[in-house]
Amino acid sequence: MGTYYTKDEHGKVNGIMTVANVYQYKGFTFEFHTLFGPVKVNKDFNPSAAMGRKFYKVYSEWDKLTKEEKAETQIFG
């Protein structure tokens, strides 16, 4: 998960935003959170209406990748 801080002109943190990591793998874009699992997202990063068997098959393959291989598929977070 990525954490981003906003600061004022004096360098004081005035906001914190934490976002889930987003990955692209074999044509699917999805968020992954260690507690909540995967969520397939659309091109605008909103959750998809349905995830389906094809997505879960590809996700299962992705989940077996090494930490380094997963990092290579990360596009945001």
C-alpha cells in the first residue's frame, strides 16, 4: 500500500492518503489488499461490477508469483 503525505508551506503534514496497490497482469487491472483481497477495477480505477471466473483464474496465477515478480506488475500504490 502506498501512503502519500501532503504538507503546507512550512513542511507540516496536513493530510495523509493511503491507497491500495494496483496491478496489471494478463489483461486485468486490479487492486490488492492483504486483508480484503483482490478487487478488479475498470480503466478509471472504479471497482468492476463483476469479477468472474477468468479474473479469479488469472488472479490465482498472479498470487503464486514471487514478491519481486508481483512488484514488476504493480502500476500504482
